[in-house]
Amino acid sequence: MAKLAMDDPFFFAKALKWYKQRKVQEAILAECDHREVSPRFGQGFGKRPDGLFYPADVMVFARQKATSFHCSEERWRDPLNLKTGSSRKVLDDLRIGWDLVLDIDCPYWLYAKLTASLFIKALKDHGVNSVNVKFSGSKGFHIAVPFEAFPEEADGRPTASLFPEAPRALAQYLLEYISNELIKVRENNIIVFDKKFKVTFDKLKEHTGKESKDFVQQVCRKCRAPKEASDAPASYLYLCASCGHTQRQSELTDYLQCERCNGVMEPQKAKKKGGCKACGNNEFEPRFNVLALIEVDTILLASRHLYRTPYSLHEKSGLASKVFPIEHLMEFEKDEAKPENIKEFPRFIDGSTVKKGEAGKLLLKALDFVGEQERVKGTKEHKSFAIPEEAIPEELFPPCMQNILKGLVDGKKRAMFALTNFLRACGWGQEQIKARLEEWNKVNPEPLREVTVKSHVRYLKFKKEVYPPPNCKSFYQDIQVCKPDNFCSRVKNPAQYAKRKAENLSSGKSEGGRAKLTDEQKAMRKAFREKKTKKA
């Protein structure tokens, strides 16, 4: 086990000497205005919430053997009013803003610098110039864009309330942009920055110990969705005429017995395999997987998430989290972060020098990107849904949609997205949907802003294709509306639930969905059983 810097018996004396400096105290304090701050004492953090309000506060904690200081990405009206377990509304009321802080944590030093450079290039490509970087103190970098760079409103909501979903969306979008635009896979080479940096897969393997396959994923040339390996080797699809159950098998037979209701299953037309699950395209190309280098925690942002303040020491390395010019990134070396080598203390996040709203277009692109990803994820099987000629009534809706319509405390925007797609897939017209959404919004304990609902309905005019809502179950469990009944186990999508219920009602089937067999089906079933008996 590697020895930690704080295992040194003189570490606390060195830390006390470092934090005793007035310049260090002022530099740390400058980054903590309106932020929750938590000192770290060796392996554990102090009480939360806490804060730093005077330079001398840094020294007070240092005398108590604080080894480092960590502050929130979110800015709070009064951080001391924060409480564990507070509702989303309470946090939104207290939050006055947030900064985008990307944690580029990579165990390979050269690639840590290269990846951080790629994120900065991606931000610059989108017109964001208010970008700063600091060494994390161990094996990576923190990249920051101040809150002032973002617009006051986005997606019909105050930007201050879009935490953590906006930073998550930004991180995901930037990763996608880097993978598609800034890194190219050419035969045995990875090319970065338009041939300014090139490395072979053999070198990557030598540096990281990982195989080539870990760094490359096949993506659709049309929609850039990752290629999914088939988990169904069987070639022939069978459909039960009684209960609608489907089943695959490798051999083709005239009929098959349904494992669910014992009805007769008939073979269906075989589907072409190997295409993109999102758009059906059959052409793929290799793309470098940035996440093979960056640790997954890079994009796992959460409310009240903390990061190491600039100029705090790191317990493992003993180095300071130093701020330096972004132009110096590729030449930066860890020795520069030794406390004795730091003479200047530039700011990491300073909103006073930012061009207001310069990251507005980037934020909208990121939110649109994530929204499209959610749509694709929840609608990969949209081709199997035919729109009914008549609108399906609410009494045939599944429990999740019934629960959404009763009103929600949290997750209203996500619920509105799912509800709208559900209603369209159930044959509801735009005016019907508009009226129902407005009625639904009134029963929410805290209604969405009227402009949010109107802009969402207006967006429907430009959507020609109709997609079902996200599939069961995780999406609905996240917003706490998934309360399945006996029929839910037979479907994979809420729209499928309503459609089957409506079909059963019109054909006179029972609640279970079974209908009487025809004479031909009875004969086939009898022949199947006789054949099965002979084999036995």
C-alpha cells in the first residue's frame, strides 16, 4: 500500500505552515463566497454545512488539524441553512447559482493533460472563453466555467434551478463532442487535435495495460449511437395469437406452444439483423471511447457535491491544488504544485471578468442532446407501435400514467416528456394533449411555469414522427410512479399497455387478454400435443 503524505509525522506541521500564510488564506477564502465549505481532517470530513467567512477561519481549522478544504459547485443564499434530506424545492430556493466544474481524473499523467486539453478545446469551440484550470492535487485537473457565463433562463426554467441536470448534460455533451470531432481512429492510430498528437494502440496498451478493444467502440455513421451486441441468437420470431407473447428460436417450425398461455404461436417475418437499434442504419465506424481513460466519476455530479478548493493540500500527495494558465497545461508538471514552489495565487472561478451568457448556446445544445438521448433510449422499439384510429381513454391507461396525472412533487419535466409521448402514441391529438397537460399542471403541488408547458406543446408541431414514452421500469421508478398491476408484467412499455387493453376491450377478450381459439387453432394445438406425447 502506497504511503500517504499525511502519514509523514511532519505533515501536519507542514500543513499548518502552509495555511498560516495570509496569501494562502485569502486565496482559499476568495473561492468560498456563498458556498458550502467542509474541512477535511485526514480521512474524514467535518460537519456539514459549514463555511469560511474570514481569512483567519482557515487557520482556525488548520490548528484543529484540517488537512484540506472542499467547497460546493453550487452557490447558496445562505449555506448554513442547508439541511441533509432537504426537498428539491428547498434546495432550489436556497441556490442562487452553480459553476460548471469538470473533474478530469485520469491515472495516466500524459493522458490526463491531453484529456483536460480536449475539454478546454471543446469549450472554446462552442464560444466559451471564460475557462480556467487547476491541478487537482493528485492525478488530474479541474476545469471551471463560472455561472455568469450561462444565461439566466434555459429550457423555460431559471438556470440556477437546473442542478445537477445541466452540469451532467454539459459533461455528457462535451464527451460526445470530443469523441466525434476531436479524436479520430485511423487504422492502428489515435489522432488528436488534427494530427498534433498521435499515439498507436500498442503505445496505449503499454502505457495503460488495457487492450485496443477497450478504447474503441463502433458507432452508427448516421446518428452516432453505439452499436449494440445482439443478445438474441435465435432467428425466428413467433407471436401468440391469444395473449400477444413473443418468443424466438433458431429452428423454423409450423407452430409453437406459447409458454405463457399454452396458445398456438405462429412464425412472423424475420427481421434484418445487425443494424442500428436507434435509426436502423447498417453502417458503423470506429470511435475512440474517452471514458476508457477518464474515471466514471467525472460525470457523476450530484447536489451538494464538493470539490477541493484551490490551494488546498492533497492528503495523498502533499501537493497543493494549484491554479495555472490553460496555455501551460501540456507542459505542467506536478513539482510546480509543491507548496514551496507556489509564489502566485490567481483565481480559479471569478465571475466578474466573464462575458455574460457566452455559454448559452452550449447549454441549450447539451440539454437538447440529453433530451434526444432519452428519447432514443426510450423509443428503440417505436416501429412496433401503430397509432390507434381512436384516442384511447384514460381509464385504460397504465398505473404509471394514472399516477403522473394525479400530480407530482418532483420530476415534473421528465414526466411531461413521457406523458406527452404516451398520449401521442395513444392517438390523442395536439389540442387534446394541450388541454390535458394544462389540466394536469394545475393539480401538481408546485405547477410548472405556464411558458414551459406552452413551449413544450408548441414543440409538438414540429415533431412529425410519433414515439412511445420510455420503456418500463427504471424511468418511472425514478419519479416514483411505477406501481405495477397484474397486466404490467405482460408489456414493456406504457403505450403497449394501453393499446393492448383497448384491443382486448374491442374484441371482447377478458382482462387477461385471452380469446377463444378458432377451430383451426384448436386443431393445430391438438396436433402439437399429440406430437409432444409421441416424443415422450
